[in-house]
Amino acid sequence: MKQKLRTAAGIGLLILAVIGALLPVLQGWMFFLAAVGVLGVDHPIIKWCRRQLNRFGIWKDKDFSAKPGAPSPETGTEPRA
């Protein structure tokens, strides 16, 4: 029950964020940050938003799967010690 309430509150905040992005009176980014705070970064809705932003090049997810000391995928060089 608590999870459903958090999801409903998060979706409501995301809707306010979209409305805030379209209207100059409301600040949409504040509602978006509140929605992420309520839902958490591991919620499927937030993961979907991150995938969409990454798809359009707005959000760049870093590859944290690389081992320490491995060459950087961006530069191809070894990190400094």
C-alpha cells in the first residue's frame, strides 16, 4: 500500500513537472526533482525517463562497469595513479 501511494504521488509530481515545463508560472524542474525524491532512482518510471533522455542525448549515463585502472572509454588512455 505504501509503495502504491509513493508511486501515485511521484506520478502526480511528474505531471506537475510537465505542466511546469510548459507554463512560465510554475517551475517544472522543482517538481521533477521532488518526483525523483519520492520515487527514488531505482523506480521503473525514473529508469524509463533516464533511458528516454539518454536516447535523445540529453542525459549521458556514465559506464561504471569498467574496472579501476582500465582504459577510459572516452579517451582510451590509462588513468593517472
